[in-house]
Amino acid sequence: MSSGGRANWWKVGVLGILLFLAAYGLVALESRGINKENERRTTYSAAAGGYKALYLWLHNLNLPVRRWERTLNDLSAEASVLVMVEPELGPTKGELETLKEWVANGGTFVLIGRQPNLFWLKMGFELQPVFVMQHLQDNKEPLQFQAGPYTQGIKTLDYNGHPDLSSSRPQGVVHVRSGGTGLLMVLDEGEGRVIGLSDPSLFSNGSLREGDHARLALNLLLAHLGNGELLMDEYHHGYGRATSVLAHLFSSRALIPLLQAILVLLVIWASKGRRFGPPRPLLQEERSCSLEHVRAMAQLYQRAKARVLALNAMVRWIEEEAKSILVHRERNLRNKLLIARQQLEIPDTTEKELLNLSRGLYSALEQARRRATHVA
């Protein structure tokens, strides 16, 4: 792979790591905000906003209540009432269809919360935010109750504001209103029903004993319990559910801002790159190619010149050695030296030819030395 290709892959890898860290950071920040003990509406939380007091109270009343930490696709057939309070995670595949079928067959689904989600939407409810000043004005007005089993014995509710709960379905009945906004609404579905409450703080640890909150809780949870079980959903608070960063992100409110940030990063990356940006000359690559060519030519020249220098040095050494032992006039040696000097004028002497010439010169010098020794 070329250096340019490696650089591009390196940039893409860095961009991917940054995007992952950004997604992880957003999920962590959002989870930290949601998971504050005062805000989590879970039966495991003993803080003011939790629901542990309600769960333990129902246990002390010897009611068949238990936490449900499995998917709604495995909803127990013995269950009569399912309570879901401000779910932090959205439904998994097939859960909404299973839930609607369970309700149509006679189950009672109690949905409590103030944040819009898919459960409110699929069950036919609409949550409309109300301005704080309007709430302060509405709180001065008495609550309006619809006579029925859900409002029996209810006179006062201490609430701090809630979204307006309504529905476009004709079978919907609002049982409690505060001013002009719906607080408690019931929708009949087949043989069952869905009960919606838009203020989750009414049944929290900090306000369960206030007003007639406990009486309202018993009315909602026991009106259709019969001989079945009462389930408190914890699966959609993350208990018993393995979720990845991506799964949490797709169900998070941070998804849209993150997608916008990714789009901005891609536009910046494209504008700075070579594919979509202005052309840039490849000066470094051209200079690199020129230097490599000059370096290669210099190496070839040095090697050729080195062979000539080596042969010249060898000829001079043979001549001096022959003079030192008085054999420089020997005919065979003089012929070999003459051939070697002629070879010096040939610029493209090969290494094999140089080897043969050196062997011939050494052999001639050795023969001349032997002859001189024999004569002496």
C-alpha cells in the first residue's frame, strides 16, 4: 500500500475513533442525567423519585406483586396488571405487538410518565407539554373527577404540573383533570384496558403519603387485578437487559444531535480532502522520484569506476612486486601486464573479466618467481 493510501486510512481510522468516543460520551452523559437517583422511576430506588416504597407497600399488603425483568414477548400468562413507569429504554422487536395482544385478551396496562415515547404513541395516547405559568394557574382550580372505580375516595392530589394527557380515540375517558389538562385517562382495548397517568411523581417515595396518592394507587392497580399477578416493569429501566452503546444510542434523544455533528464532520472532511477539495501539486512525490533516479545512476557509475580503479591498482602492485624480485622482464608476465593495461581503457569491464585478469596476473607473477628461484 502506498504512503498516501496509508495516510488516508489513518485519517479515516482517527475519524471513526472520534465519532465512537463522541457517541459514547453522549450516551454516558445522558445516562448520568437519567440515572440520578432522584429521577429514576424504578422500584430499586429508595430516593425521593423512586418507586421502592410503593413496591414494598404492596408486598406488605400480601399482594401478588413482583418485578418483571424480561422482555414483554415473554409476558407471564398469569399476569393481570402490568405497570410501566417512565421507561428509560424503548421497546425491542415485537414487544408492542405482544403487549397490545395481551391487553386485548383482558390484561390491564398501567403506563405512568411525563415523557413521550413509543409506548404512549402505540397505545393511543397523546402528551402535550403545558407551560409552567399555566400550571400555576391551573393548580388554583379544584380537580375534576369522573365518577368510577379509579377515583373512588379521591379528594386531593398534590401534583407539581404535568403534560396534558389526551387521545384521539373515541373510547378514551379522562377520569381526572387539573384545570383543562388531563391527568388520568383510560382506553378500553378489546377485553382489556390501558390506564395512563401523566404525573409519575404522585406514586414516588417522596409523595406517596401525600393527599390521596396511596388510595389512587390502590384504585388503579387493584381494580382489575383479580386472581392474577401484578408486574412492575424493570426491563425497560435496563434490569435484565443487555444493551450496547449503539442500542442505547438509537433509543436516545442524543441521536439527532449526533447525526447532525457527523454530517458537519463529513462536510469538513470532504472539503479538506483531495477528492472534493481543490487540487494540490504532488511536489514531494516528484522530488522523491528525481532523487531516486540520481541516486541509482550514481551507484551504477561508482560501481563501474571502482572496477577500473581496482584493476589499475592491481597492475601497479604486480609491476612493483616484479621489479622487487627482478622478474619484471619475464616475457609471459610482461604480456599479461600489457593485456591488463589495454583492459583499463575499456569502461564497461565486468566483474568476471576483472577476476580472470587478476588470476592471470597472479599466476604469471608466481611462475616468474619460481623460474628465478630455480635459476639461482
